Amino acid sequence: MFKTTISTLLLTAGLSGHAAALGLEEAVREGLRASSDLELMRAKKAEAGALLQEAKNNRLPRLAVRSAYTRGDEPVYAFASAMKQGTFSMASMATINDPEPASNYQASLEAGIPLFTGFAISRGIEMREAGARALDAASARAEAGVRFSVVHQWLTALLRRHLLATVEEAVADSEKEMKSADSLREKGMVLGSDYYAAEAILAGLKAYRSQWRRAYDLERERLNIMLGRPKDAAFEPAGRLDEADFKVGPQGDYLAGALERRADLKAAGEAEKAAAAWASLQKNSILPTVEAFGVLETNSERLSDFSSSNLYGVRLALPLGDPGRSSRRKAAEARIGQQRAEAGGLRRQAAGEVAAAWQNYMGAVESARDAALTHEKARQSLELFRPLYRQGRQSVMEVLRAERAVLEARAAWYENLFKINLFYAQLRLASETLDGSAVAEIASATAAR
């Protein structure tokens, strides 16, 4: 396989100018810091942690302070207020049916301790714990997704830099040939038809150059936006696409690893546990709840003097005739079925992603070999055309056609090298191993040498 020529490397280096170099690992670190998706996941995890603590705190006693001011002449109210205030006397009996308006200032401190809640508290904790674990797994998957997106975008920018450097070299070489052809044409050694056909080919190469320059600028802007930078921040991807062997093993190994490690599968499993806890809660909703309680209460006709009383005991509540219980149980069971179906779909999706990434990687490796051979043959053809043209035995049109063939072959080779790195990253993502060490491996394979 061929190596990139020295002139291409020099031209690539010349593209940088005063722009800062941006390595892959640095780009990934910036992308992880700037990701709004990960910021959202952190907020969701904080919310889940708070809700879990709330569920655990439901075991603790509840305290409530209540106060009220009332006034009225309703007989039962007036009689009860006088009894609570300690102002009831025999004289009160004379007006029991038509009392004077009575005022009452009431304040109380109430406490309740759950003794049995029909497993509502324990199931609530199970649901919140499963939800928190599901978010942890989803957050890990989101982080891997961001890492892959940055790797993809950085590799795309690197590919566009190579393509631009390649077409710049092809245009420069073709322009030299056209200058030579121009002088030969004046001497009658180059046919006008061939000359103008060669000019058309050169114009096509320049069109490639314009398109690829714009494409390179666009990919850098996209990467800047992804990293949270100003979109016009000047940088060059630090590295080069070259032959790389990532030692990819059998597809089955990656599939087994994916089914064991995939964070989205773990999240689905935790969601199924939460659904099971919810179903158990609905099943047990017919059970009684038992609470120990106590009330310390004060009442007074005026704010200067209060009479206190207390009440405590145990109370039981048994729900009877709940018309919605049956429907809630069916809905809870259906939710479990939904989660199981989702988990099964995710397992099939994981298998498909591993298979696609593995096959694409192997295909890119094979295609890269063919593209390298194609480029080598095209380059040899160009080298043979040049002396024949200078001897007048070949037309300049054929020389520029050979230049275009070399350009297209080299571009195809670069695209396959890009795919090798990209599909390897995709394979690591599909098998849930796209971590910092995997990024470092790709960075090493694309490091400038």
C-alpha cells in the first residue's frame, strides 16, 4: 500500500496557517464538557436522587401545625367551643339552643407515624431506586453517544482536510502542465481540441477544489458548534488518515459483549423492575394502612388564655369498593409487558448495530486495499503519461485525465481510511466499549507521523 507523498504532507501542513491544532482526545473532552444532552442527564439524575430521598423519608413521622380563628352562633359549635376553652358552666345550658356568637382561637400540633402502608413505602422506594439506576445507565449511554458524535465529526473534518490538500495538489500540477501545453500549442505541437478539452478538465478540478474547500469549512464549523466554541474559531484537526489495524476480532465476541454491557439494555431492565414494583403496589392497594397519631391542641376565646388537650392512638384505614383498582392493575401489568417488549427490541437493535458496524469495518478494510492499489496504478499511469506528452507522443488532455484519475483514486482511498476509523468507533459504541481508551486508540491511529 502506498504512503501519502511528501508534497501532500507539506501542502496539508500549509493549510493550517496560524490556526490552532485540535487533537481528537482534546476535542472529545471539550465535547463532553459542552454537551447539553449530558447536562440534561445530570439534571435528571439530580431529580431522581431527590425523589428517591423523598420516598425514603416517607418512613419518618409527619408533623403538622394548624391554627384557625372561628366565630359563630351555631349551637353545636358554641357548645363545643365552650367545652374546649374550659368556659362551660351551668349558665351555658340556659342558652344552649340560642347561644350568643362565640369566638375560638385554635392551634394544634399533630404527628403521625406510619406503621403499615400496604407496602406502599417499600414499593415506592424500589421504583425510585430502579429509576435512578436506569438514569445512571442512560447517562452512560448518552456520554458514549456524545463521544461517538465528536469522533465522527472530527474524522469528517480530517477527511475534508485531506481531500482539499489532494485537490490543491492536483490543480497545481495540472496548471503547470497547462502552462507547458500553452507554449507547445503556440508552436503547433498541441492540438487546439486537446488543449480546450484539457482546460475543461482543469476547470472541473477547480470546481472540486471550491466544493471541497466549502465542505471543509462547514465541517469545522459543525465541530466548533458541537464543542461549544464560536463557529468561526480557527483550528485544524491535528492528525492524518493512514492505514490502521485495530485488531478487530470475531463478530460474536462483540455481540456477546454488547448484550452484557449495553447501558440501554440495563436501563430497560431497571425500567421493567420499576414497572413490576408499580404493579405490586396496585395489587396491594386493597390492604389496610395503619398509623399511630397524636394531637396536642389548644383553644381559647381570646389570645390571653389557652386551654390545652391531647389525643393519641392508632388508626386504620381499609379501602373498600375502589372502582379504579382493577383498571390500575391491568394498566400496571400492561406496563410490564411494554417494558419487556422494549427490552427485546433493544436486544435485537444491539445485535443489528454490532453486525452492521462489524461488516462495514471489514468492508472498509478490504476496500481500502483495493483503493490503494487503484491509486498506485493511476499514479503510475500519470508518471508514464508525462514524458510521453513532453515528447509529443501523448496529448495534454490525456495527462489531465490521468491527473483527475489520480485525484479520484486518492480521494477514494482517504474515504476508506476514514470509514475504517469511523466504523471501528461505531463498533466500539455498539458493544458499549467506546471509552477514553478507545478514543486514545483512534487518536493514535490518526496521529501525524
